[in-house]
Amino acid sequence: MTTLLFFVLGLVALVAGAELLVRGASKLALSFGISPLVVGLTVVAFGTSAPEMAVSVQAALSGQVDIALGNVVGSNIFNVLFILGLSALIIPLLVARQLIRQEVPIMIGASLLLFALAWDGGLSRYDAALMFGLLLAYTVFLIWQSRRESKALAAEGTAETASGKSSWDNYWGVQVLLIAAGLALLVLGADWLVTAAITFAKQLGVSELVIGLTIVAAGTSMPEVATSIVAALRGERDIAVGNVVGSNTFNILGVLGLSGMVSPEGLSVAQSLLSFDIPVMIAVALACLPVFFTGNLIARWEGGVFLAYYAAYTTYLLLAAQQHDALSTFGVAMSTVVLPLTALTLIVVSWRAWRSSAVGKH
């Protein structure tokens, strides 16, 4: 009964924290001349990834490396397939050109870098330091780029704020407090939720890696779920999408980077992660390009496809954990029918979108 209570309280805290974080972050964007997209990619994305950071660092220090790695890989898969899928079902998400041209390729690059560094079966402390250094450079570049490109937007926003009605959250001090309070609620809610979820999972006798890839990954991604959905409903679609892409990049470079740096012997990578879960994470990242490219919009049907794939991925993990008889049949059906059909559909839709764009220019 106590475990269920913590689970429910965690969900409530996450929703409240997400509302405060989105309100504060979107207002802060105007105050400092930083675009909402960059706020979503940095402040919101890094803030909502705080639970992943806390869980993975603690797991690395405790020697539970499978949970530390599974949490990040599982969260990245969950972020794209579940969060973007669910958000797009609620309201189709407009995708900024900067995401297609710059941020998604960076997310894909970070995923490929993880695969390359982990290929020898582990992430050394030097590998981790390299990843964390790249995150710092990426963040500085984003802020510099936004400040350079949005001077006109900043002037417009300042004029709008000055001429508009006075509001209690128009002051940057209040906005910072809103963000801080939102982050505190998100971290607290995620901690309660993950603790309860791990208790449920252990009662089912599931391995630490599967717990990390599913229960812990979904639990620590609840802030991203709440934040992206609230942002989409409030019309802050740049924050909704940028939050997911930024969180994925932060999870790989920041969370695994710091976890590997504090771990005395680095992070050993399970063979199953290298042979299945990390390739799935890379495939999911690559799938964003054609989906985002089709009209700069994540349509409802594309959101439905993402959700269906997350259900299939989770089903596969559970069948594999139990060595179920249906595992081989399920795997064959996915690899020979579902995946090729989806790939063909995305190629055709992308080609039509490109043709329409080319015709429109002429």
C-alpha cells in the first residue's frame, strides 16, 4: 500500500513540476533573448534529465552498472517512441528546421559515438571525460548560436513584454524560482516513482538490466513525459520536441559521461546492450530524420507508429527475459514484416514531401 502511495504521489509531483518548469522556461526565453527551442534543448532538457543523472550516477557508484547503462539507453528509446508518439497523438507537433538540420544529427552522432566507444565492452574514465567535455562544448555553442541569431526576436520580445500587461511571472527572478521549484518537484516525484517501480519489478524477478531498460528508464523519463505533454498543450511545441532531443543528447554525453567519470573502473557494457539495445536506440534516433522531414510535422499517425514500436520493444524485452516460446516468432515477424513495411512507408512519404517541396519552389 505504501509503495502504491509513493507511485501516485510521484506522478502528481511530476505533473506539477512540469507545469512550473515550462512556464518559467518559456518566460525566461523572452527575458534573455534565447529562443524557446534552445531553452527546450538546454534548461528544460537538462533539468528533466536530472532523475536519469541521479539514478545512473548512484548506480555507478554502487556497482550496479547494468542499471546505470540500461537507464540511459532505455530512456532514450522511451523518449522518442513513447513521449513524442503520445505528444503527437494529442496534438501534431511542428518541428523547427534547426532540429532537422542540426540537433537530430547531433543526437544521432552522440548515439553512434557511444556505440563506438563501448565496442570494446566498456566505457573507460577517459571515454566518459571525452563525452562530458563534448556536452559542455555543445551547450556553450547552442547558447552562443541562439544569442547571435535571435537579436531581433529578443528586441521584439522585450518590446512585447514592456508594452503588454504586467504579470507576476514577467520578472526573471520569479521565472528562475519557477524553474527551480519545477525541477525540485520533478526530481522528487521521479525518485518516488522509480523507488516504487523497482519494488514492483523485483517482486516479478526481472534482471537489473531489464529493470533499467524498462521500469527505471520509463520512471526517470516521467519528467520528460509530463513536460513535453504540458508544453504541447500550452502551444510551446519547440519546447515539447526540443526537450526530447536535448534530453537524449544529454543522457548519452552528460549522464553516462559523469557516471563513467565517478565510477572507479569505468562502465562495463553488457553484450546484449551492444548487440540489441544500443542498435535499437540508434535506429530510433535515425527514424527521427524522415519523420521530422515530412512537412516539418510529427503527424498523429506517425505518433501512433512510434507508440506501437515502443510496445513491441517492451514486449520483446519481457519475452526475452522469460525465454518465452513466442520470442522467436515475434522476432521474425518484426524483422521480416513490420520493420520493412515501416521503412518503406517512411521512404515513400519522405519522397512525396520532397517532391511537393521541389514543385512548390518552381
